[in-house]
Amino acid sequence: MKTRRFPILSTVCTMLTLIMALLWIFPIYWIAATAFKAETDTIALPPKLLPWPPNFDAFIYVIQNSPIFRWYVNTIVVSVSVTFCTILFSLMCAYALSRLEFAGKHVIYAALLVGFMLPFGALAIPLFMQMNKLNLVNSYLGLILPQIATPLTVIVFKQFFDEVPRDFRDAALIDGASDARILFGIFLPMNWSITWAMSIVTFIGTWNNFLWPLIITNSTTMLTIPVGMTQIQSAYGIAFAKTSAIAVLASIPTVAAYLIFQKRVTQGVMAAAGLK
């Protein structure tokens, strides 16, 4: 007679997962709840877990007293431009490193790996000095150009291209196809899942980027949403409800993008996980 063993390990893992999920969700809930409170209620003791009835004064104040729609435009322009250019240039760079033979190929790939390991903060000052010499401070180009170079995206695409059989390219070359046609007509359609995943990740990362827009902009009209959040204050210091309200407004596009393309992102992650 077989004895049924109680899955202790499975139960422990499930409980730990639930605890971690609650720890991750609660701050998000608290920000959303604070946004619907009156400013005086945000410091009340004991704190109210459920803001009822909801108060929309913080949202009204943010919309009426800040250029939030201009910040939205700035962030959309920067995020879309960075995402498009990053994916385009990364595809071409990855294809060249994977399929073409040229001098310095391994040096370039080694430089990409080093760039992947370097934190962006270490490059912020040199990048600012370069943008200043080019008179691109407080401009869209100054916001966009330094964020285009993302070694991780190139590395991911290269690893995928390395797995594609060389017969595809050889057959296309025999038929007279150029490398550009091979990349965008053969390799890209085979790579849609990872391309979508990297596009969404790049878009969300650019939308939430705080450090570089803070450094490169010096006027209120050129701020992006994450930096603009720091401008919402009251005469007595930090306005918790107003800051939470603009945080909620700032997160709507990224949440919507992920929910709409969630299936694409999941497929891309699963495809990337299958790479050697």
C-alpha cells in the first residue's frame, strides 16, 4: 500500500510566494489609496486603509497646477523614439555581430559586454559633458540619444540570431537578397516574440527613467513624468496625496502597455529562456 506524502515543500513555496506577492502589492495599493485621500488624512493616525468616500482633490490640483500634459507629451516622444531606435539599431548590430565577418568583431562584442556591466550612473557625467558640447542640453535629442545604446538588447538579439540555421541566410544570398532584406524579411519575422518583449521592456524602462532626464533637463516644460513628480509639493513640504496622484497618473500608460501586450511579453521571455 502506497502512502501519500504531504507536499510540504510545495506548500512552503506557495506560502512564500503569496507573502512576497503581498509585500510587493501593498506599497502599490497604498500609493493608490493615498491618492484618493484628502491631504490631512494622509498623516492621520491610525491611517485609513480604505479611502472612503474617495477624494479627487489631489488629481484636480495636479491637473490644474502643473504642466502634466506637457510632461506626458515629453515622456511619450522620448519613450517611443528611444524604443524604436533601440530596437532598430540593436537588430542591425546583432545581425552584424552574428552573421557578418569583419575586423574588430570580437572587440566590439567584448565592449558590449563591458558596457552591460557598467551602471548608467558611471556614464552620466561624461554623457552630460558630451551633450553639453553638442548644445543638446534641455532638448529632445539630449534626452533620446544617450538612452538608445542598450547593450543588453543587442546581446539578446545576437543570441537568438546565433541559433538560426545558417542555411536560411545562404539560400537568401544565392537568390540575390541583400543583408538588409535578409534581416527584415527573414530574421525579424522569426524573431517577433523577442522583439515585442524587448520593445515593451525598453518602453517601460525609458518611461520610468529618472536619472538621465533629471540631469539633462533644466526647465519645467522639458521634464518627463518621473522628474515632474518631484515638482509637486505644498507650501509645508511634501504633499503625499498630490505626489501619489501624479504617480498614479504616470503609471497608467506603462500598466496599459503591459496589459495589452502581456501575451507578447510572455512569449518573448519564454523564447529567450529557450536560448542556449
